[in-house]
Amino acid sequence: MDMQNIQTNDFLTWIAEQNVTQSDSQVLYDDMESHSCYSLPVVYQPFDPQQLSHWVDVGRTQDFLHAAKISGGKVLDFGPGDGWPSLVLSPFVAEVVGVDSSKKRIMTCRENALRMNISNASFVHYQAGSPLPFPDESFDGVVAASSVEQCPNPKEILSEFYRVLKPGGRLRMCYEGLSRYKNGQERDVWIFETKDNNCSMVVFLRDIPGEKVAYYKIDLSVSKAQLKQKSGIVDEMGFSALTLAKLEELKPYVKAIFSYTLMHPSCKTWIQWLKEAGFSQVKPTHDAGSVAAAMYDALTPEERNMDLSEAYERIGAVAPWVCELQAPEDDDPMILAIK
């Protein structure tokens, strides 16, 4: 047995001795002041053409717009987080409706829409695991950015997308497949500040063959800085920081522990489920975000120096064909599905 498996067993043994509440991903997203750590261009920051991440964001916006063919239409954004891509898509569509099971995320999206003076975006709360609160055939397109795998019933949600789409309507989705987590990355730790100036530690135990992830959210009565000072634990250290001795040191500061397990399907599984949901065409494709990154690398700093509308135009010129171009399933690329 390798050291990672020994440490995993130690962690699970320690967890079994604690008071753990079974929950779902809402317990995580309701605790975040910002789903994006306030990093989103346009939503939180002015577009900066010298930042690669801003180009990628523009590329992904254009990808959703052109792949789902929602220009001028009514679009559903499933799991909008801080309002992405809802708010950045709003200038290009007639109406965008974001739906989320986290009340905190809905409140944040509404606040951001109000601050940005966006009137054609609305945000609706729904109960996780239940049908979507919309009539049949009410949307021209659906976009889902790494959100369906955060649901307790991802397969059923795909059927809901099919139901609310108009005939010929398109779903464009990206997702967190597990193929990227290899060679020791199957176990991980993330620590984030909470609104009460404390912090939460999220432990990820990834089962790559089983396409699922077990999550453990440990709420602590210390800030992130205090955690580092008291125990030396920082999230950059990863799962290796959580030795039994360190976990025992944390016990006086543990306020609550929540646990849940989610499916993280591979591209092949998503395609199978989408076909079973009734979609007539389903294919993995390349994405305009990657093209935007390549474009950024190919331009000199002087050539990159353009405003947001110019960047949209530059990337939008290639996005329509890129998002239709078949990509290898093993890469867990974005998926396009047509009703």
C-alpha cells in the first residue's frame, strides 16, 4: 500500500470518529462570498488585454454564445455562480435566466446584475434534486459551466434540459472530468475564508475509475492566516499536509464537518446520458476559450492592446466553427447537444 492510500485511510478513520453531517454541494456554495474569488473580468474587473485569463474568459463567452446559437434568444444558465456566464452573455441575448440551488449564489448574482445595471437577466432558486421550475420548450438554448456535476442528480438534470429546450435548441456544457487528476492529484485540499473571518477546509477524495468525488467540508473557528500560524497548514501543501497529528491539532477548532459525494462523469458517460435523455445530436468539440489562449500567445503585448469589444470581435470571428469541430473524447472536452 502506497503512502497516499495509508494517509487516506488515516483521514477516513479520523473522520469516522467525528460528528459528520451528510449534505450536498449547497453547503459549500452557500458559504462562499464569491464563487470566483472576485476574479471574473467584466463582472468584477475591467477587461485587461494583457491578462491571459481575461482572453480565455472572452473566448468562453463567445463559445457559449455561438455553440448554443443563443444570440437574440432566451437562454438558461444552469449554476451561474457569481453570474457567469449569465451577465457577460446578457448584451448578446434577449433574456437570460440563471437557476441555482444555492440561495447565496442567487443573491450574489442579483446583486451583481443590479450593480452592472443589467435588466434582462434574472435569477431563480430551485431545490436541488427537483425538476427545473420552467415550462416545457421555454428556452432557445442552455449553457452549463462546470455545474451539472455539482448536482445530486446529474443524469436527471440532462433530461430537464431536454424538456425546457425548444425543438432544435442547443445545450453547451463544460464540466470537471477527472482525467486531469493523476499521479497524486486524486487527493487534494482547498482552504477558503468565510464571511465570519474564519475558514473552511475542503478535502477532495477522487475516485477516477468510479467517476465520483467524496467531499469533506471542515468548518474551522480560525482564519486562514491563523490556521497557517497554528498548524502550518496551507492549501498549497495539498493532502499531504493532513497527517493524523495535524488533524488532531485541528480538533479544538472544528465547528462542523459536512460530507457528500458527487458523480463526475467523463465525456463518454455524458454523451451516453445525453443520448438517453433524447438529444438527437451529441458531440465533443473544441472550444473558443482554448483558441483565445493561443491567440493571446501569438500576439505581442502591443498587438493585444485592445478593448473588450475588439477582443469579442477578434475571437468571435473564429468561435462559430471552432465550437463545431470534433474533439477527442478522452480529453474531456466541452460538449454540444442538440434537441
